[in-house]
Amino acid sequence: IIDVAELKECEERPCKQLSSGMQSRRAFSIASLVQPEILILDEVLSVGDGAFQEKSAAKMMEIIKSGAVTTLVSHSVEQVESLCTKVLWLNHGEAIALGDTKEVCELYQSFLSGNIGAIDEAREKWPASTGEMIEGTING
């Protein structure tokens, strides 16, 4: 756990003395050492330096390829594009779109660039209700 989290210099420190970033790296390290059937990660891949982020992403791909159902919560479009096969775009708690990673990320990126109409475009493209979309994804 300490080696994966790259916290060798903090090995003797109590967990409560670790920074939030160090604690997140430790938590990811623990999660990545098991073979989960389901893995939920909330912004955890955005901690640490670039090298640690790359190592985390590689481990995530290993877990995903092993067949684990994985949910990644992230504001990083790049991470979502590289790790996800489907995307659920939420805006202030409202489901805007659930669909193909490339298509949803393109509309989301357009929205981030100031195109407010991207939300309406996404709703038109994926008009089903959130429950229907999610159930269809789980059952389909």
C-alpha cells in the first residue's frame, strides 16, 4: 500500500497527519490491491503529481479490463475519455445525457466553452428519462 501510494517517507506517521491528497492516494492504493467486482472512484485520480496520476490510470485500466464494473466521478474530460465506455453528464444534480463517451464529452466540452445550447442539444439527442437511461444501461 505504501509503495503504490508513494508514501514511503510517511510510513511512520499516523493517518490523521497525512494531507487529504496523501489520504486519497492511500485509499486508491488500498482499493487497487483487491480484485473488486464493483469499484466506485470519486475524483480520486486527480490527486498526486503527473506520474502518480498516470500510474493510477494504468491501474484503473487493469481493473476495468479484469471485468470490474467501475464508476468514475470526475471533472476531467481527458480522464473520462480515456477510461470510460459510457458517460452520464450531470448538471446541478440533473441528468443531462447518458451515452457514448465521445459524443457526450464533445457536447460537455462545448458547454464548458460557453455553448449553453449544448445542454438542450444533449437533451434532444437523448430524450429518455434518467431512470429509463440508467436501467437500459444496466440491463442492456
